[in-house]
Amino acid sequence: MISFLSVSIIQATVAIATPLFIGALGGLFNERVGIVNVGLDGIMLSGAFAAAITSYYTQSAWIGVLAALMVGALLGLLHAAICVGLKADHVVSGVAINILASSLTVFLLQLLFNNKGQSPSAPKIGQISNAGSIPILGPIINNMSYLTIIGLLLILLSHFFLYHTKMGLRLRSVGENPYAAQSLGIPVRKYMYLSVIVGCALAGLAGSFLSIGILNVFTKDMTAGRGYIALAAMIFGRWTPFGSLGASVFFGYVLAWQMNAQGLTIPAQIVEIIPYLATLLVLAFVAKRARGPAHDGKTFAPGEH
Amino acid sequence: MNMNPIKHFIWQILPSILAVLCALLIGAVIIIAIGENPLQAYTAMLQGAFGDTSSWAETLQRATPYIFGALAFLVAARSGLFNIGLEGQMYVGAIAAVIVGFSLHNLPSFLHILLALIAAALAGYVWAIIPALLKVKSGVHEVISTIMLNYVAYALTAYLTVHVYHEPGAVAQTYQVDPGAILPALMPPSKLNTGFILAIILAIALYIFLFHTPWGYNLRVTGLNPGAGRYAGIKSKRIILWAMLLSGAIGGLMGAERSLGVYGRFINSFSPGYGFTAIAVALLGQNHPLGIIPAAILFGALENGGSFMSLQVNVPRELGLILEALIIVFIAAEHFFRVHLRSMMKGDKE
Amino acid sequence: MVHKEALVISGLKKYFGHVKANDGIDLVVRTGTIHAIVGENGAGKSTLMNSLFGLHQPDSGEIYLWGEKVLFSSPLQALAHGIGMVHQHFMLVEALSVLENIILGAEPGKGILLNYKNSRKTVEEICHKYGLELDLDALVENVPVGIQQRIEIVKVLYRGARLIILDEPTAVLIPQEIDRMFEILREFKRDGCTVIFITHKLHEVMALADDVTVIRDGRTVGHWPISQVNEKILARQMVGREVVLDLVKEETKPSELILQVQGLQTEQVNGDQSAEDLSFNIRAGEILGIVGVAGNGQDALIEGILGLRKVEKGEILYLGEAINGVNTSHLRQKGISCISADRLKTGLVREFSVRENAILGYQKSKEFVSKLLFHKKKINHYAQQIIKEFQIKTPSLDALITQLSGGNQQKLIIGRELHANPKLIIAVQPTRGVDIGAIEFIYQVLLECRRKNAAILLISNELEEVLSLSDRVAVLYQGRFMGSNAPNRLTKESIGLMMAGVRTEGEGEPV
């Protein structure tokens, strides 16, 4: 009997969706100031690595999470410096970050643990326990990672920030028309740097969930393209926090359902492509409405435009 | 600024050389940080890459997919597209070549290889049609669509390997191809094969096409200023479509060279990221069909030499990959440097 | 007490590399006056204003605002000191509403939250006071250009600017709208505001300004109360020599029909104005001038003829042959050439050399290609020839096109488009952004083509240019002709009315 909705599917959906929507939120803070970041996957990988080894050495998962945030922020600084400071191509920078992350993590694994495959096991982030007795919600939030809760709060907070605060309006204007923003005295570069750094720190956070949220180790190239699915979720969600959350939950559900439907005639590989195909279809048929910030991916070069 | 050709040439390649030097410098810092001697490490690397004919062969073998990949990337890039989907085009090309390779028998080797290569090119071409059409018809940015298609290609080839053409073994793999479909090795036991020659010929052909024919001119105009191209009667949509398809076809050939020339079959997720590293090679080679050849050989050397180095000194071979990533970072910086030096030389206009 | 001088600038210099964009600017603007700054393209007006507005810092020199010495490191400080600027290229965020654009960066209230209610009231009051009507909830991307400028002005007022700088504000307006804008600027003056008005249109200076400062080659040439100068003096000061803009336009007898356009209707493209039932003829040896506010179908007309935009209805006959939808490159071979509107957007490739740009549009022509490959010698020879003939100053054929001045770039385009002796020349804004020397040269070249019996379709936003060059003038409004006549039978007022969409009696003769 194939079940479309069961406690285990819901729990798996949440677990798969969490790094996606936190990562998508990270991508959103990049793109809302006009910086495309295809290095999201590499940043998540670095975050996963930093979280695992810090958690291993300090024996504290939360310090691991902090390390993931910091490594993400650092890579964000690099990305912003290349794209904003040096006015280089955003995609090039992202590709460099991805290659850097996948080679550097293996390099360090080898140096630190003499093992190219994975890190030693480390303490993982806590989960809600004993919530099973709460009616309806209980079975769903039981075993939910604290990081999922934090992620959901971040979605709410980001929505409020973007649409109900002055800084949010200014931030959005930077991604739409930085020249106009600059002419009104908005410190465009500062917004770009800060937003990219925050966004990449969030990507690092998403990575920490992979290594010490679901599992308790870091394994080589463990993101397996989740950074790209997060990017897809952001686009699917039309560059909004709630949209990104919705898309991530949808993708998460599809993958969770597939995992729970073992023995089914549909091969796993076919289900895995659903998020990618869904994004392609959305782009193909609602491209005009699924429009990103107007200055997305372009170089801000006052005086030359 | 009136420069003679030699000065012009040096000016052109200077940023690439500086980027490599800067990356090596940071690499040296990393080596020192882990308590090894950078000079020793780099000497070992150099020796491993170019020490004798067999190391040369291995270096060129590793450079071959980068030549194909960088050519594929630059054809699209010169028309204004960022083809980040080489990985996917490579996978479908590799498996298409293999399917032709093991499905047909008793053909003359030349014909069999030709058919397999055509199949690979067609597969890459088909894989590029989707982003190209999405770009031209709906204005969907190719970066996103090609990334999505990379994963579709991973999954598709994995499905075919595991469920359809599966041959038991240590790794997920397909049947072996007919011996006649194997690209002949140039310097056995090295896996360097005739695919390398094909790549070089392709590079020269693309150079002539881009810089000495009106069609190449049209392609470059489209990439640089489609608005001006439009008024000059250049149909940018058509050019973009063709450039992307050509790019995809070359991407398919990149896969065929690996599967027909190196593995003799399709191995699931065989690529360590050839399609992405090829972008770095293209940038280091300044998106010039001849410039990417030394760039690809350098990358081949970093990887080949890196393996040898890790046996000689206690530095993981991934250093070679880190150097590759650093080179791209500095290429970005060098672009900035060049723009500024130029504007200082000529003076900014108001 | 308010300081007598709103703005004093002395000895301001700003270099970009070796280029002296500003090389000694002096400026004194009296409080409560309208002060015009005039100068040719590239004279350094924009650089000066960017220094003043804090977009970049001058290398030397001093700026005093109401007696206080200032140096702004960002526009924020300039705004805080009461400077407001209406940029030539509008600074609007298209995806945001009109209201959001107005308050952006100066949102009301102390907290971190947005409060639209308060701001709406303030903005509505300002609009009401100056009679500037705006739909505050519309998205800017859906608002026409004339209204967008209104938003820019309200933005400045909302910030309480007391010194308002307008950079070439009349370029997108019809004569009547220009009059209306002048009224508003005079009202600012009555309210005690100071206005700096940057332009290259001398009659506007005479009509509006109290004082005028002339800038040439990055230096202040002089400043005068308006009563002491006239257009002729200003022109001489601007260019540095006597300007003879009286063109020798010989009488020609328009002969054979070159182009007949009947009922041209083009496809609608991205909200751009389409051509709506346009009909006109051009004969050999005549110049048909077309005026209209930008965005009233000029692009559709040009691109319809050139085969760049789909023609839905109507017929285009060139030498009696239908050319609907024929590719541009074929048309060029048949003798139709086009000097397009924006040279860096549609006429040249920045990253290309002079040589490569010299064949753009003719890259497949037989004279440059043999056996599938470019014939380098022939291309060089041809490029040398147009450089010589059109007096193009360039370091070499290999120099990047951006190393040339705007005037020389434009001459290269014109040389390229005229080298094959075209029978029909479509000249769009042929003198945009070039210095007076180049303008004179280009006018001579166009009149020479007319004398040599070419038919010329001249499309320009410069009313003066069209009136002085054309044999007939037609006015375009929302894709239709509002009327046409010989230039000497048209007045600025009647043209203005037609540009605003009013058909005037007696102007209805066929184009």
C-alpha cells in the first residue's frame, strides 16, 4: 500500500526540506542585492565540514553550528569581494568557490584524519523530544531538529525584514537598480557586502544541518547538489522567503515520498529529477512572472553605466 | 596606445600568468603551513607532470577533457552564454557513445568510432537544445537551466547504468564497448588516445572559425553587443541557438573521449567535475581556442603532478585542485587589474 | 539669515587617469535664482555635478554651500545638505511603486519600520501644491517617461531640497511640457529654492535662466547675468570659435521615388509603441525629417523598414520593389543604410577594434570575404580609406573603438554606412552626443548626400536639427503622423501641439 501522507513521510519531508529552505534563504539574500551565487553548494559543503570538525573537536554541536556560520560568512566575504569589489563575473566566482570547497574539504580531511572519505563522528544538534503526546502536531514536531525551528523563524524574520522595514525596502532597491539607490544616498556596496555575507552564512548554516543535523559526520561531497536544489527552490519560490519555504517543502515531499515508497516500480533516479524538472517547467512557462531582481547577475559599476 | 603584436600578445597573456603565479604563491603558503617545503613539493609536482615521456603522456591524457570542455565553454561564452551545463552534456555524450560502441559489431573501426562520436555529439547537442530554446523563446537564463539539466543527466545516466545496461563490477558500470569502437591509444600503457589529437584539431578549427570567418564574427558580435548585431543584420537568437548547440556537441565529445578512450565503457558518475574545471581552463585561456591548450595542459599537470607529489612529500594531492580553484579566483582579480591598468593608460572618458 | 550665495565652487579639478574631466571650474550661484550651466558634450558638466553630489571626490578645489565649506563623500551627505538632483537618466526602481520610489532612502518615522500612511500624506501634499499629479500606487515600470520625470521632481521636493540640480531635463519633453516645467522651476524660485539647470540648448537658457556659466574643456570660460548675453555669444563661448550654423542648403529637385511606405503597421514589442498605419514617400535628393517625443513609434518605423520588426500590415516599396521582412544585411546590399540612434548600443561593438567595427553590417559582403575567410588586405585598405575620407582620428586600425572620441566614433559609423553610396539613408539622431565640430561635419556630409541624390530619412529629437536640414517635416505621435509640412511653414507651437497629439488644421497634407 503506498501512503502519500504518513508521520514518517512528514518527518522525512521536514528533514530534507530544512537545508533546502535555509539554503534558499541564503541564496535569496545574495540575489536580492543582485549577486548571483552558484557557489551556494560549495558554501553549504564548507559549512557542513566546518560544523562537523568543530563539533568533533569541541564536542559541542552548537559551536559547530557557529563555525559553519562563520565559514559561510567568510566565503560570502570572498564572493562579495570578487563580484562587488573586483567587479568580476558572479558565476565565475561561484564556480571557483565550488571547486575550492570540494578540494579544500578533502585536502583537510586527509591532513587532519588521514581519511579522504569522512570525518570522525561528532555530537549532533538536538531534537525536540517527548512531544509525541501533543495532539495532531505532536507526531510531526517530535524529533524535529532545533535547527529546523530556527530555520522557520529565520523565514518569518526575513519576510518581515524585507517587506516591512526601511532597510528591507532599501535592500530590495539595491538589487533592482543600484544606481537609483546610490543616488538616494543608500550605501549600495555596503548593502551588497552585508547581504551576501549574511546569505552565505545562512548557506553555511544549511550545510551544518547536513553533517550534524541529520547525520553526525561529514562525508566527501556530501551536499550532492543540494545547494543547486536550494537555488532552484529560491527561483521556484520567486525570490521570496515564503515561496522558498513552500518550494523546499514541495521538493522535500517528493524526495521523502520516494524514499518511503521503496519497492515501487519507479526507480529512485527518476524521482530525483523531479525538483530539477519542476524548476525548468516553472521557468519555461511562467518565466515572465517568475522574474528575479532586475539587476541580478550584473556588475555595479557607477560612472561606467 | 599603439602596440606592436608581441607587446600586444604579452599584454594579453600577462593576467593569466600572474594568476597562476599568485595561486602558486598561496599554494606555497599552504604547504609551509602544513610543515613541508614548497620548493620540494613543486619540484616533485613538476617532475611528476613532465619528468619523462610517460608522465607527459599522463599529463596530456588529463588535459584532453579540459581542451574539449574549454572549447565547448568558449564557443557559448563568445556568443554571450554561460554554459555551466557541460557536465550534463558530457555525461549524455559519454553514454550515447558507449551505447553505439557496444550495440554495433563488426564495423570497420574507423566507421564505428565515427558513429560513436556522432552519437555523442548529437546527445550533447540534444542536451543543449533545451536551455538554448528556453533562452531564446522564454528568456530563461541558461545558467539555471543548464545546472538543472546537469542533475537530470546524472540521474538519467545512473538509471541507464544501473537498470538497463548494467554489468556487475566494483562500480556501477555498463557493458564494455566493442574493441573496434575504442579510441586508439597514442602512447600505451598511458590512456592518452587519439581523442587528444581530435581536440587539438578542433581547437585550430574553432580559432579559424571565430577570428577569420564572417560567421565567427557574427557569433562574437552577438556575444558582445547583440543590439549592434541586430542592426547589422545578425540574428542573435539564431546565433545563440547554434552556438549553444555547438557547445553541447563538443561537450558530448568530451564525454565520448573519456568513455571510448579511457574506460572503454560508461562508469557511473565518472567525472570529478570535468565540466566545471573546464570553465576555469577556458577563463585561464582567455576564452581563446589556442589559449586554452596551454591552460588545459597546466591543469593536467597540476593534477598529474599532484598525485606524484603526494607520494614524495606529505602534501595531499588535492593541492593541485586547490591551485585550480585559486587560479580562477585570481583570474577574476586579474581582469580587474587589466581594466584598471588600461584605463590608467588611456585615461577615462567622461 | 540665508547666505547670499547658495553655491560657490572654486578651482575644482577632477582627473580620470590622464583625462582632465574638470580642470579648473569656478561657479557662483546666487540664492533664489535659476542658474544655467552650458557646455558641449564632454565639456565636464556631469563630472562637476557628480563631484558636487558626492558621487565622486574632486582631486582639488573647494565647494561652499551657503557659505559653509563642504566635501561630500556620498550622495547621502549632499541630500542632507539640501541638494537634490534630477539625473538625465532617471534613477527609478521599476519594480517598486511610485510612492516607494519617492520615499526610498528617506522613509518617514524614527523606527526601523516602514510607514506608508504618513508618507502618502506628505507626498500627496507636495503633488497638490505644485500641481504634479501622480498615481502613487502604480508601478514605475508602467508609467510613461514624461510622468517618470515628474516622479523625479517630487522625489527631490519630498527631501526638502533647497538647491535643485536638473541635468538635461527637457530631452524627453514636448515644447508644451517644457513650458510647464519652466513654470514649475520658476515657482521653486519664488519659494526661495535655487535651481541649477544643465543644458546644451541655448534658447532654453535664454528663456529661463537668471545667470549662466559656460564650461569648455573642463574649465569655466565665463559667467554672466542673462541680460548681458545672447545665444550667439553663448555659442561662441561654448565652442571657443565662431559657429556658423547657417547651412548652405542648395535647392534640389526631388526626383524618382525611392521609398514608398503604405499603411505600415508593426508588431507590438514589449510595450514599445508600434507604427500605426504610417504612410509616406521619400524621393531621391530630399530629406524627410521626423520629429516626435522619444517612444512614439520612431523605433517601430525604423525597424519596420529595416526588416528588424515584424510588419503586420501595409507595404514597404523600395525602388518599386516590396521589401517587407527582407533581412537587414540584404537591404544594405541593395543600398539602404542606417546610422542608428545609439552608437554604443546599436552601432558599434566596444570590445572590437576600429577595423572590426568598420565592417559591421557588411561583414558578409563580397568585397571583404573570399573563400569563406575574411580578406584581410581588402578590409585594411577599405578601413584606411574611410578613415582618410571622413577625417577620423584614431591611433591605428587595431585601436579599440572606445579609444576614439564620440565624434570620431560617429564619423566611423557614418563613413561605414555611406561607403557603398546608398540610395536611402536612415539617419537616427546622427549628432547625438558629439561636439559642435563633428555636428557641422555630419550636417555637411548629409547635405552632400542629398546633393548626390540620395533619399534621407532623418529622425531626431533635436527639433532645430530637423527643421534646418529637412525638406519636409512630419510629426509622429503614438505611432501615427499628426501632420507634415515644409519646415518654413511650421511653427514650434504647431509642432509642439502635434507632438502632443493634437492635429492642427491645414497640416494634414500627405507625407
